[in-house]
Amino acid sequence: MKSSLQKREFSLLVRECLPKVYGLAFRMVNDADVARDLLQDSMIKAWKNYTNFDRNRSFAVWLSVIVLNTCKDYLKSPYRKLEKGDATEMATRENQQEKMERHEQHMLIVSLAAHLPLKQKEVFILHDLQGYPLAEVEKEMGLKKGVARSHLYYARKKLKEQLIHHEKQERARAGKMHR
């Protein structure tokens, strides 16, 4: 049985990194409802294993790895629901155009990242989208030194190619519309 002090400590640590780990879950599954469900499952797993948490490590990274693994299990599951598609909906067109474009580009990158090979996607999300240092990502994922950097390189390379391809398609569509 965990003490009330442990419960408070766990609760405070979770509150600090909740937006970040929710973002991680969402980026992995690209569905807000599923991300919330998986986050809840992850919190239960984290609480059950909290006594094993090494206080010399980053709680946020430890929790992120639990969320990541929960999402991976979901994505591998044959019972997984069909993806609902892109969850981005803009409330109104008169909102700041620049902000919308940044958001759309971010969501495009998240959407494209969903199709990367699993290890590349994990490293890209944890490092580039979540902001964790590469050394921590390697440590938490159990990767040898330099392997995460390699996964990150190939993830970025593939994303760049996909973004260039997407941009060419958009230009071609825009050209057809103006004819």
C-alpha cells in the first residue's frame, strides 16, 4: 500500500508533465479520445510501478516511456479502432492566418510522423516534438549510444521527403484550380 505522501508526490509529478504526455499519446495515435484513454491506462501502469521509479531519473521521461509503450501496444492490437482521421478542425477562418498555418503544418508533420517506422517515430516524437534530450531518449528506450541519433536522422530525412512531396501535390492542386 502506498502512503499518502507517495500519492501526493505522484499526483504533483503527473500534473507537471500531463500536457506533455497527453501530446505524446495524441501524436502516437492521432485521435484525442483514444489518446485520453491510453493516457488513463498509462497513469494506472505508472502508479502500479511508482515504487520502482528511480528518483535519480527524470519522471517526465519515465512516464513518457510508459505512455509510448501503452500507445505501441494499442497500435499493435488487432482490436484497435479504425482511425478517425485528422483531428484538426479550425474553429473560424477569421482567426489569425499565420497561427492557423503553423498549426496546420504542425499537424501535417504529426500526421506524417505517424507513418514512420516505429523506432524512428518514437525517437522523433520524444526528441523533436516532446523536447527530451537524445541521451535521455536512448537511456529510456534502451538504445545503444548513437542509435537514437541514427533513428532521428532517418526520421527527419523521410519527413523532409514526405513534406516536399506533399508541397508538390498542393502546388499541382492549386494550379488546377486556377485554370
